[in-house]
Amino acid sequence: TYLCADDQHFRILDLTSAFTANTSRGIYNTLESRDESLRFKKWGTLKHRDVPFDIISPTRSTTGKNVLVLQGGAGIARNYPREVEVPVGRPATKLHFLGAAGWGFPIGKKDDPVVKITAHFAGGETEEMIFRNGVEFADYIAKIDVPGSEALDNLDQLLSNGRQVRYFAKSLTKRGVIEKLTIASYNNEVAPTLVAITAEVGEGGPASGPAFVSLAGSP
């Protein structure tokens, strides 16, 4: 249910079953609009604030899809699922995300909810996390800053055409084995997009300062 990271305090979650889109094609308005996508130049493991993430190539994915775009916005983004599930199968103290949005801030209404992520614990307890437009989420089109997330360093080495993904994290207040995450959009003006999720399993927080490592070239 997860891919082991080099650092024992983190586990990179396997999003394969939840991915809905292929970044080698358009992912928002039409499949043919290839510039309306996150055109990755490199694939593989990177670190930001010492947290490892995996950028999946569509050629590595068993489904041919490599990012999670949920329902919202316009065009083909209206046809994506509104909710997906991601298996976890272990305890976590914090969740770390890489994401962006179609029609995100400064488009769409600031502070509108974009994504609700619910952690489902063994035994039936749940914990909800809500992420908002103009807080954690910003548009993918350029390096647009918002207060609840931060752009990755060296974005021009990772993405073509000035596109961006942003890092944000959320601590969990409850403890126990997380069986799964449900990730749901609010089906509004914004099409939320998640590239990677990593679970922190230790008590310590990530060290300050971003870094990139071990990015393989495009196939």
C-alpha cells in the first residue's frame, strides 16, 4: 500500500489507483491542449524540506495516468471523479503534499474550499483536512504565491513553460493506523491537482530548507 522511502520517517504513498490524468496530454480543457498540463521534464524521487516525493512518469504507471485531478473548473475537468481513495495501511503523524490547480488562485474565489481529505483510521475514527483556493492551492500556470504553501525550488528544471507545483503539509491530531484517505473536490470553479503525497511516520518535523535530489531525465 505504499512505496518505501529511503528515510525511515517517511513513506511515499502509492497513488496509482487514484490517478485520473496523464500529463503528456492536456489535463484541464481538452486532451489535445498539451500546454494545459504539468509538463514534467524529469521523473523520480525529489526532496523538499527533507520530505521525499515521487514524480511518476505515465510510462511507469500501470494505468498510464500519473496525476490526480478531481472534478471542477471546465472542459474535461468536469468529467473527472469527485472523490477517490488512497490506501495507507500504517500510522502517520503528518501528511505532505505536492499540488496545484486548474483555474486556481488568482482565478476562482479566494478562501473557497478546494479539497477535503479525510483520514480513515482502523476502528472507525476519521479526521478531516480542508484545503482552500488562495491558501494552499494556486493556479498551475505560473509561480503564483499563496500563504499556505510554497513553490518548489528549481521549478524550471522540473516543469516546462513556467508551470508550478506547490508544497504544503498538515499534521494529524489523531493517532493510529490510517487505513485509507478519501480525497474529494468541492466541484466548484477550481480543478484540484495532486502530484504526490508522503506520510510522515515519525514524531519529528522536516528540517528547514528545500532541496532536490535524484531526479531522472525524461524517457
